Amino acid sequence: MTERYRSKVGPKGQVVVVKELRKKYGIREGTLVEQISTEKGVLLIPVSADDLLKELDKVAEEIGKTWPKEVSAVEAIREDREKQWSKK
Amino acid sequence: MVEEVTLDSSVLVSALVKEDVLRSIARRIMEKIFQGQYRVTTSATVPVEVCGAISKRAGVNKAILAKNQLLKWENMNLIAFSELLGKRREEATELAIRLKMSGMDAIVVQTAKEKKAVLITFDEEMAGKAKVAIKVLTHKDF
């Protein structure tokens, strides 16, 4: 069922999502929403942190396949930063 | 409440390498970013450093994957990158002198200081020096 609510657009384009819809879709301060332009207007879809984490895990798995096991991220960055100064 | 944070390259590389010893912590930090609990601003030099470190050790194609992730997060306003211009350069130089830290460390610390953000780094040497000037969290705090 379609639910309809009205809100005014603020001076910088801000629109308040009404409390009922915030609760229904788990939208709170800081929640990311994707804005999709459709034929009828703008569709707001909350971005799922789980989906972003799954995507990150896939990328990390790929990078991990060729990253040398004996080198930690901290050591790599520290080494690169120190080398900038020691290379002559 | 949303917390302002600055991420060091060590956290991002750790998040991007599955086998890294601190990855589970880096992943938890990224989760907080994706959930909107952390708002991130870091230096524009950080993605350069992250991609360079990955290219050198894991290969060019893997660094391109990392670059695309970083770009996506930037486009989604999950991470903002602060350019090293004029006043920021002067402040970073002052920090490098005063805290006796490497140039890259000082540039990242400058961003956190300017944004009044908490620096998150896994590098204890950097954390030790930076905590004189700003609030710092390391892997031990998560």
C-alpha cells in the first residue's frame, strides 16, 4: 500500500523524512540514502551497511591473494613513510 | 551521535587486505562508517599512499580495486579528502617539527586537528607522537 506524507523543502534543499517513515525504514541521523531519479520523482533508498561490508570483503579477499602474508598494513605504511626520507 | 574521525592509511590498508592481523578491527571501524556512526575526513594524500602501498606489494590490478573502493566511498560521502593547500601545509610543517614525526604522519595529524576529529591509526609510533596534539584511537581501543 502506498503511504503519502507531505513536507516542505528547506533553503538548501533539505527535506524532512517523516517520523513514521524513518521508523519503518530504519533511517536515523547519519544513515546514508541513495537518491534515485524516477519518472514520478525522487526515490530515497537507505544504503545497507551490510552490502557495503560484503563488497569490501570481496575486494579485501582479492587483494589478500597477492599481498605478502608476512607484511602487515602497519609495517607497509611505516616502511613507505620511512623510505621517503632514507632514499638518497 | 555522529563522531568526526580521521583515518590513517594503516587502517584503510588493513581493511583492504583480508589476511591482515588487524583486519577484524579495521572492518569494525568501516562498519561504523557505513552505518553513519563515523563521519570521515582524511588527507588527500591518504588514498595515494594506500593505493601505492597495495600496488607495490599486491600488484597494479589490486591497487585499482582499492582505488575504485575509495572513489566509491568518496562519491557516497562516506569519506572526504582534504587537499594539502597553503595554511594546511604550514600547519603540517609545524606539527612535523614540533612532534618530530614523518611528513606523512604530520599531514594526517593536521587534518584531524583542523577538523577537530579523532585520529584512528594502527601505527603506535604515530599515535604516541600525535596524542600530544589531538585525540587518538588505536586498535587497542576497539
